[in-house]
Amino acid sequence: MSPDNYVYLAAILFTIGAIGVMVRRNALVAFMSVELMLNAANLVMVAFALARGGLDGQVATFFVMVVAAAEVVVGLSIIIVIYRTRRSTSMDAASLLKL
Amino acid sequence: MITLTTVAATGLFSYSWLMIALPALAAAILLVFGRILDASGHWLAVAAVAASFVVALVLFIQLLGADPEARSVAVPLYEWIHTPSWTIAAGLQIDQLSILFALLITGVGGVIHVYSVGYMAHDERRRRFFAYLNLFIAAMLTLVLADNYLVLFVGWEGVGLASYLLIGFWQHKPSAAAAAKKAFVMNRVGDLGMTFAVMAMLALFGSSAFADVNAGAAKLDPFWATAIGLFLLLGACGKSAQVPLQAWLLDAMEGPTPVSALIHAATMVTAGVYLVVRSHAIFEAAPIAATAVVIVGTVTLLVGAWIGTSKDDIKKVLAGSTMSQIGYMMLAAGIGPAGYAFAIFHLLTHGFFKANMFLGAGSVMHAMDDDVNMRNYGALAKVMRVTFLTFAAGYLAIIGFPGFAGYFSKDHIIEAAFDLNVWVGLCALIGAGITAFYMTRLMLMTFFGEKRWQPGVHPHESPWVMTVPLIILAFFSVIGGVLMNFWIQDWLEPATGAHVHEVSLVPSLIGWATLAVVAAGIAIAWFVFGGTKKIPATAPASRNFFTVMGRNDLFGDAVNDTLVVAPTMAASRGLVAADRTLWDGAANGLGVLTSGVSDRLRRLQNGQVRSYALTMTAGVVLVGLVVVLVQLG
């Protein structure tokens, strides 16, 4: 099979995710956009794995998923803590980590 | 001539290292144990030097009893440096020359120690003073007893250190601190010559032992013989305060008076003469270097005497006189085999009478509340009977009054100088006349004439610890000449290769001429300063060339300043400026640049997550573009 269509889809998803991270202020939405990018990458890997008939890409996808899950746990708890203290999830407001 | 052979040390000789070790140990104890020894330490120091003197005396008597062939004893101590190219053994050489020096150093040095007990009685740092004195003695003994030039150099530097510590002993006086520094630095110039000489010896002979150098000197290339000779002369000039390295000696008077006596009579300045005589084989192989020694000696004997005539500071007159007398010794040492014994002879008699007069001057200063200006003295002969009589003995010895010590030793040098060259002889003869003039002037201004004492000064005779040393030294100032006149040439012949001259008690023609010149010097001094002549409280202004030159030490300091100090200062100022502008500028500029760039870069860290995301995306796109372009290319 040809992976072309999967790659196009992944590219579209990744672009949506990247633009989402750059454009949206809401931390939760940015977070979802990040997930979108990760999954776009997963999709590409699975597609190529299928095309080449190997399993490496699929195994790698599992790693990405595990890491994403762990990242969600940490990331969401940080967002919750920020929300509790500042009553807002705006990323622009939380800009204290600078010199 | 007796050939020089060296026999191995046996019996008492194997203990000769004790001579050096005892004062060194005493110095260490005095410095380490601190205040515990404040009350008694000085006697420990005196005992150490006395013990050294006893060892030296016993060894001397042993040598006297030995066959002339067996009078040079080598005492190996240990192997000091071992490299594939050189093996340097530290050892002592007890021979006719070194034992005489050891006796002079420990004998006169010991007497000066005793004197210092009284002189420094009220100084709260007396213990430290005695520690330094002992260090001085130990270093000087190392210098003269060493059997090779490298060990000699250790003593040489030790003497430099001790003189620095002692000249600057009253360090609370800026002038004393400056004088100590000056002495140290000028000595370093001489030491440079000394190190060059030792390095040349190691390169040419593969050894710095006296025996090897003496054996190899005759076969040496004339160029290298001359070079080594001149290097040694430079070293000798530094230590012995010969022109052109003479300027430190007059400033060295800032030290306590016993130090002056020690430096001028028993140690330090005699080292240069010792070095030249010890290296006679080199100088015999290098006539140019030997001539240079004669010239340096002749010039210094006149310069020193000239300075002596125009100083009002009693110690500076004596300092000028030391320069002058050491000049005589250098002259004699430069003459060659005919002069070596006379150089050492004069050195020994000078050791007696100069120590005597310095200690006498100290006694006078003690009585006059540490005033050194002779214009404030006068009429002390009756008040200070012992000091006056002993000083008079030294005075008669230095001017060469018949029968006194200096008469024999100096006349021989003048005669030898005439044998060498009429002009050199004439210079030496004139020097004797000037010596008589300034010493008579010193005597008249100090002990005779009217009382010109400052208000509140009540002169008194010094305590016995100070007068007994004076009496001992005066005794030797009187008989030292007769004692050694007929003996010293034979004695020194094997060690120096000196030619024995017939000497007699009846003056030769030159002897009579010398006596006449000396009498003229005394007469002129009497005419100017004697009798009831008024001596003004301040030195009269003068435009006389000789007076102005003399009062300013022949502008020795000015010459040094213009030739050495000013260029060095200018160079160092230039370097400082270059350092500040060039190197500091480069380093600081780099820092300013980095911090400026960082300041700009810092603005990128604005805390906005979305802008970071933008940057990252832009970066990824950029990398992607590059990859694509590379692929295409």
C-alpha cells in the first residue's frame, strides 16, 4: 500500500497542532494541540511501518504513547495547580519563568 | 716552591664542620625558641662563636705542627648534587689561607659579639640581633672554608642575606630599610657575575672544586680565562664594595655599629679579596682580568679615601676608609704572586684595626647619645680614656706609623705596586697620604680641640664589655704587623703560589717616601683642624670641586640613578602602561563584548511559552529547509 495519504493526513494534523500551540492562549487547548502533534507523528510511524512490513515503527509508537501519557499526568497537574492559584489557564499570564 | 697537595682529613680535622655548625645552630636556637632566650640568648651566641674560635685555633695549631706539604686538608662532608653531567660534593678545605680567615672571622667576630652584648643592652630585639650575627659568622665561615665554588656561593649568598638583615636591623627607620635593600640589590649585581663564573667553570671543567679549577686554569682558552676572571671580579666588586659597585657601603652605616665593624673587618667585604686570592690560578691565566683587578683596586683606594676626607659622620669616614683599604688589598691581589700574601696580610691587620676603630666609634656614639656628627664631638680624649687610647692604636695602625700593624702590611703593597707600575705605585702612595689626612682629621675632630657637645650630652666611658674588646683589638692593631711580617709569606706560599720577598724592619726608599707622604698628610690635617682652630657646627658651604664631589660620595648614587635606576623605572612604567592599555584593554573589551551580547540575547527569554513555541517551530522549519536544500544540492 502507499503511505502517501497517511502522510498527508499526518502533515495536516501536525500543522493544526503546531498552529494551535502557537496561537491559542488556553493551556488546556495548547496541551491538546501538543497531543495532536504527537499523534500525527505516531500516524506517520505506523504508516511507514505498514508500508515497509516491519514492526519497529509500531513499537516506537507505543513508547511515544507511554511517554505522552506520563507527560499528560505531569502537565495536567501543573495546569491544575496554576489554575488553582491564578484562577486562569492563560499561558500568557503565566510568564514568570524568565530572567 | 712547595707543591700543593691535599691530604685526607683525620682526627680533629674531621670535626672542622663544627666551626660552621655551632654558630648556625645557635642562630637557629635563638630564632626558634623566641622570648624564652631574651634574657640569656646573647651569651649563647657569644659561646657559639667562641667555640668556633677554639676549633679554628686548635686546627691552626695542628697545621702549624704539620709538615708544609700536609697543611691542606680536605674534609669531605657529603655528596650534594648528583646528575649525569656533574657530581658536586660538599666539602671543606682547611688550608693555610682558609684557616687564617677562619681565625679572623671567629676571633674578631667573637670580640665584636662580646662588645655587642654591651652595645645592644637596651635594644629590645637584642636576641634577634645576636641570631643574625651568628648567621653572619656561619655564612662567612661557609664561604671561606668551602672546597668548591658552589658551596662558596652558598656562603656568599648567606653573607648577603645576613648583611641585609643586619643593615636593616633598625627597620623602623626608613633610611635603614632603604640601605638594607640597596646593599642587597647591589650585591645581587655582583652575584650575577659570580653565578656566571660558576656556570662557566661547570661547563668548562665539569667541576667547581678549587682543585679542579686550579688544575684546569693553565690549559684554559685565554678568552674563557679572561671571562671567568672578569665575572669573578664583578662578584668581588659587589661583595667588597669596589668601584663601580661601591655605593651600598656608605649607606650600610645605617646598621648598628657592631654590624659595621663585622661587615668591614671580619666578614663580607673581605670576601671579594678572598675570592680573588683563592682564584689566583684563573687570574694568572688571564692577565687582562688581573689588570682589571689592579685598576679596580687603585681606583677604589683613591675614591674611598677621597670620600673619607669630606664626611662629618664618623662612621662614614671609617666606611670610606674601608673602601680605600679594601682597594689596597684588591690592588695587591691583582699584582699576582708577589702580592697575594700582602693582600691577605693587610686584610688581617685591617681586620684588627678597623674593627677596633669601628667599635671605638660605637663607644663614642654611645657616649654622645648616638650622635654621629663629628662636628658635635671634640675634647673626648680625657673623658673617654680607654676608647681614646685604643682608637689611637687603630689610628696609628691605619696610617702606617712605624711599628704598628698597618705600617708593615701597607708598605709591602705600595712597594709591590711600584714594582708593577710606577703610576699604580704613585696612586697607592697618594692614597696613603690621604688616609693619613682624613684619619688625623677624624682624631682631631673627635678627641681634641674644644668641646662642641650638644646640650644635655654627658659623655662617659663605656662599660667593660665594650672596652675589653677594644683593648684586645688595640693590642693586635699594635703587634699584628710584627707578629706576621716575617711569617705570613712562607705560610701562604703553598696555598697561593706567592713568591716570597725579603722583608726587613728598615724602610726601603719607597718606605721612606711613604712615611714622608703620611707625615705630610698629618701635617695638613693638623694645619686645618688641629690646635685651637674653630670647627664650625655645620659644614661650611664650598664650591671646591674636590669637596663637593667628596661630600656627595663622588655622585655614586647619581650615577647609579641615571644609568640604572631611571632607565629601569622608565621601562617598568612603560610596561605598566602597556599592561593597563593593551592587555587589560583586550581582556576587559572581551568581557564588555560578551556581556553586551548576552544582554541582547537575554531579551529572548521573555517567559512567553507561545513565543518559545514560535521560535522552536521557526528553528525546525529552518533545519528542515537546510536538510532539503542539502538534499537537493
